Amino acid sequence: MNHAKYQQTRWTLHRLLAAHQGPELDGTLAELERQLKEFEDIRSQLRPDIAPGEFVELIQGYESLEVIGRRLSAYAQLWFTEDTQSQAALSFLSRIDQLTTEAQNRVLFFQLWWKGLDAAAAAPLMAASGDYRYWLESLRRFKPHTLSEAEEKIIRIKDVNGMNAMVTLYDMITNKFMFELEVDGKRKSMTRAELSVYVRDPNPDVRAAAYQEMLGRVYQEHANTLGQIYSYRVRDWHSENIQLRHHKSPIAVRNLGNDVPDEATDALLETCRKNAGLFQRYFKLKARWLGIPSGKLRRYDIYAPVVASEKQFEFADAVDRVLDSFRAFSPVTADHARRVFADGHIDSEIRHGKQGGAFCAGILPKLTPFVLLNYTGRARDVAVMAHELGHAVHAMLAEEHSTLTFHSSLPLAETASVFSEMLLTDRLLSEETDPAVRRDILASSIDDAYATVMRQAYFTLFEREAHEAILKGATTDDLSERYQANLREQFGDALDVADEFRWEWVSIPHFYHSPFYCYAYSFGQLLVLSLYQRYKAEGEAFKPKYLKILAYGGSESPGRVLTAAGIDITRPAFWQGGFDVIKGMIDQLEEMEVVPA
């Protein structure tokens, strides 16, 4: 294998835009203005008896504008992501946000006309719309919560210079944080991504010091500022979505956007709550394996490896392992994942100012998605690589759909990513002969299942409570008390939770960026556990069914996609099935003789 082609690099954004200034940008902006004026002229053509063919042509014109807007926005956002401290990137992001908001306001009349059309007139147009059908259907879901054109325009303008700007400030503040930690007798300064390596360190004192530095010093020091930004986020969410749009609850807004019934989300969260004891049992077992004298884990210890030293993976080796695990399942998925590297659409370096964490951004059909990693060589980083490349494969399998329908709905967005992680885990287990390392791989899988299912569900439970509490005047300290209570319920008597974890909630970007996003992770993990069991049972026969689910993209509702696969997401029994798989993993691990590290 030619490892030289897989090196940690910064991505290239030239397929979106050559530069943030110059002839190409000027031409793109001129073309956007030309198409906007042309589209604005169609207002007079909008009538209930419009011919289906004429209607589809209007949608195509709308889609063409969407393509230009997504290219500009993606370039601005990704450039800012790679260097959140760059004044030029921030200025360009602000400029593009303003410009695209103005463009959206100028064509808003089309969506409002469509939502306002009566069902009898809309039905034949929807029937003739082909791949655009579900997008049109989704717009009409929001009909009861849509305001007048003038009001909708004001809200969009308000968001750009208001709440969106506050979230950008949150990113700028938190991505500038540097952390200090003593490693091998030397004090080192590092980013959050680098510090996060040490929460899985074999040394319990190092794990504790990493968390104390992150939460007990840095985030606590800025908690009042970050907590106030969150309060503004929650109040803005309530003002717009409850008072103006009349959604029945804060989480119902996300459910409607996800096209998931409220009862499905309720069933998911309550099933998670009922299964908290399952992970509490696992943590008690892990305390014994780690040889902790008290027999009780600390919150610092939940991601501790059960072997003395964590295996390190060179970046090139990690890429090969991930691609090989994809190829063993389906050469098509491996070929798609390889495109991300071939096109230079991956940013895997560790840099000061770069956004922490990882993500995959699918921008347009047939444009290779962009993947951000902060790769430090841990086994967990290899799993994250598989996860994000799974997202990329998902987008590429759906690239035959329109710009308006290729993005997967949020509840299904984690399907390919989590499935890809499980493929990688099986690959690592098949290659490893050391029993201790095999135990660690399996234990790490359960750790990840906790982080993806239970932790995210309790994040969402906290958000539901926090949104209500802030409207009643809760302070940052009040919310921290509630978060600590959330942790006590989640861990029961299985863990000791240090006081600094009360500040953990201000360190969770999803709370700020996308309220109630986190339950999608629980949804995706439990769904994939079910799908993976079917793969194990059906073998080759399962593969085309799975690839078909991914190929839907966002062209169909989650309920219809999963019903076709024989899944009812409103039944607690379905979600319980995922926990039964996790229980089986814990049972399997318990049967192994684990010698304390």
C-alpha cells in the first residue's frame, strides 16, 4: 500500500470557489444577481391552475439559485472552520451570510405561495414534481407555523445579525481556548482536540487532570459568558418558535424538521432513560477491571482503556484500515470514501484556531463532501475517521438526487456513519490476536455506544429542562445544578461525579448551534445496532437493502424509508432492541477474564 498518498493535510476549497476575492467571486455574485432578478419576475406566474410542466421549471430555477448560494456559504463556513481566528475569514463569512439571507428573502415568496396553496391545487403539482416531491411535501409540513412574507423576512434578517452572530462568537471564544497539562514531567499547551487524548489515558491522575483543566479551569472561567450566550439562544428559540410560530414545545420544532413524530422521540428518550441501569452495570464492571480500590469509577474514568497502553495508529495506516473495512463490505463504499482523499477534501491536521471535533459537510450532489478531523493517532480517532467518511459515502450514494433532496434527514444522517464504525470495529477485532487488546476494542465499542446513545439522550433531556428553566429565570449556576442532577440520574451509584462536571454543558457546541440535535445520535446508533444485527444474520442479502436506504438521501421521509425496512420508530420495543444488542456486548465482555491493568 502506498502510504505516501495519505498524509495529514489541510483541505482545498477551490472546487467551491477559487478565492474570497477576484474575478471568479465577482462573476459568481453577478450570476446570482442575474438569476435572482429573473426568478423575482415569476411572481406573476404563480396561480393555483399553473401547469405542472411550468411549475417544475420554476422549481429548477429555484434549485439553480440554491446551488450558487450553497457554494458561497460552504466556502465561507469551511474557511472560517479551518481558522476561527482569521479576521478575513470571519469578515467574509459575515458578508456571505448577509448576502445569502437577502437572496433568500427575495425568493421567499415562492415557498410561501406553495405553502399557502390549498391541498386540491397542490396535489397534481406534487404528483408531477418527480424527485422534488418530498421537498415540496416537507415545506407544506410547516404551513401551520409560517408567518407573513414581511414577518419571515424580518426573522431572517434578525437571525444573521442576532442569534447566528452570537453562535459565531461562541465558536470564536471556545476555539481560541488553549489548555495546559503536565505530560511526562513537562507542562504542555494544547488544543481541546489534543487535550481530549488524555481523557482516555491509562494513568488515572492524567485523566483527572485533563478534565480538571478543561472543565474546572478553562470552561468554568468562561462559564458566565458562555452561559449567557446559551440563555440568549434559548430565549430566541422560544420567542420565534413558540410565541410567533406556535409550535407546541421547543423540541417539537426539531421533530417537525426531522419529520419524526413527537411520540417517536418520546419513546426513544424514555427507553433510554429506562436503560440507564444497563450502562451503570457496565461501569461497575469496568471499575473492577481497572482495579480501582473503591470499586467505583469516577466520571474521569469512563473512557479509560482496560489495557495499560493504548495502541497508536499512524495516519496512513488508519486510512488503509478504514478503507479496507469499507471495501470488505462493499467496494462501492470504499471507492466513494477514497474520493475524499483524492479530491483533497479532508482537513486532518491539528492547528491552533481550527475548529475542534469532526464533521462531514455534503454541499451539492456530485461534489465530493468535505471532512474535518483533528487526528491525533488514537484508536478513537480511527473510529471518528470511519464515522465521518461514512457520512461522506452516504452523501455520495444519494448524489443522483436533486440539490433539494440529496441531503439525508437528520434522524437517518447517522446511519452510514455509525454502521461504518461497526465495520471498522469488526475489522480491528479480526486482525488482533492479543486477547487484552481485543478486550479493549470491545470495551471501547461499549464506551462509544454509551457516548452515542445514553450521553446524547441525557443531553437532550437536559435541553428540554433547560429551555423551560431559562424562561423561568434560571441563571448559569441554576443550570449547572440541573446538569449535575442530570448526571446523577444518568450514572446512579455507579460513578462518583466531581463538581467541575457541572460546567460540562457550556462545552457542548450542539446546544448552541442546533438545539435538540443530539437525540439524532441516539436514534442513529440504536437504529444501526438493529440494522447491523440483520447484516450479521442475512449476510450478502442485506447489503443491497442497506445501500438502498442510504441512496434515498433526503428524497423520502424517515418513517417511509424505515417502514419499508420493517421498522416502526414509534414503538418502544424497537428502541429496546438496540439496548438488547448492547446488553449482549456487555455479557460477552463480562465472560472474558480481564486482568486489572
